[in-house]
Amino acid sequence: ALRDVSAAMIMGATESDVEDVFDAIDDSGGSFGDRALQDVYASETAYFDGASYFDASLEEVLHLITQHGYANAYPSDFGEYSGTTLADAVDAVIGDCEMSWECGSGDEDEDGDDAHNTDDANVASGEAFCEESGFSEDQCKSYDSAACECDWDGGQCWWQGGACGGRRLDEGCEDYSDGSFVQGSCTGKFHYSDTTCDYGCLITEGLYWGVTSLLGAQEDRCANIDDEWEPCTPALMRSDAPALSTLIDTMGITVLPDGNCDVTNDLAPTPRPTSSPSAAPGYCC
């Protein structure tokens, strides 16, 4: 699936370096075409400037693999839209916590689309989200969040209502204040305060937290991440996120990369699994 979308990582020393690359390509009239890209910066890795950081490349590489690999190879299980096995599992961890991307601040709805007005071209209107999504019939019919609904008709996915790429106008959320989670305001275990992270983004983030927590990468960081993610150990994953844990078990990922594994045995092409993600090779280096 990754090969099908020509998936690739782009790495620069800093975020501004990566932005300069994209700007230069745009200015010259170039393009990456339809490649699925994920960026990562040396400045957010464990090896930058001698500092001891939690290595964010673990997250960014995993995003590329799950968002463009598993989600495309096994859409009914790992698709990042409402109604998939993964979405249901992450929804269960979110529980009664509000989704911050649906929280507004009461801004005037000048264009009448039930969404916040924004200058961000990446925030699609409902029409653009549903109708330019490339959703299959099943994906289109199943995408129905609190803020957005799509429907299938005449071989095309159409927008039915709500704000799919932006945030609906409301009076704000009780679970978040000044961009931060309010401890004790809900009983769910996943509460992401970033209002730019829509439903699909939440599913991506939830799978990252789940995989790395189940495999032990977050055990020493529980106090640092509990404003966003609480089931930070393998035991807590099994007790607080059982459905997500069971799904992750099928992925074939048994060890997280630490820079010390031998990749020579991984150089030969691996047959693509045909039915179950449990047949997929492990994620090593």
C-alpha cells in the first residue's frame, strides 16, 4: 500500500528547512505529484544537538505507515473515518470527552457554512471534504461525525451537512480551557486539545499513542502526557483500551525501533498480505 502511493519521508534540520524545500519547489513550478509525504525534523529527534529528547521520529514514521499503509491496505479495519474497527476503538478511549476540533468560540458565521471562518486553505469546507475526498461508497456512507455528514448518490460522495474540515460553531467545550485539557472534566482517557486536529487526525494520533504505549515506549512519560493520553503502559492499555489493544495485536508490530536492530534480513521483498493485517511483517527499524 505504501508503494502504491509512493510514500516517502522528508527530513530537514528544522521545520523551517523543510518549509524552504516546499517553497522552492513551488516557486520553480515543480511538484511531488501524488506522493504521500510525511515530514520530520532533526530538531525533534533524540539525536539533535546532543539533547536528550523523546524521539518524535518514532511518531512521524509510524504515522506514515499507518495512515498510508494500514489504512489503505485494510480500510474496514484501519481506515481513518467513522465506522472502522480502529475508529470505534479510539472512540471508546475518547469516551465522554469532547473532541476539541468541534469546539468553537462563538465566532460569527459570516459565510453561513456552520464552521469557523478561517484563512487556512488546508481547512476544507464540507462540500470539498466529502466531494473531493476520493471516498469509496462504503467510506462515504460511514463518515458521520458530530460535525459532518457525507452521503453517496449517483456514484459520487456528496456533502449532507456540517463542517467536515473545519470546526462547527458552538459555545466552546467544557473539557478544554485556553487550549488545554481540564483535568477531571470527563472520564475518557484520550483528550486531545489541538483544535486543528479533525476526526481523521484524532484516529491517527490515537493509534500512535496505542501502539507506543502497548509496546512500552511511554511507560516513563506518563506524568508528561496524561493531559492528552492516559493509558500509557501496556497494563493500562489492556484495561482501559481493550479494543484498541486487540486491534494493535493484529498489526504484527512486536518491537519498536531503537536504532540497534539489524536490517540486513529485511532487505529482501516481503510478500504483501492478502487478507489480515496479522500477516504483516513487524516494524523494526
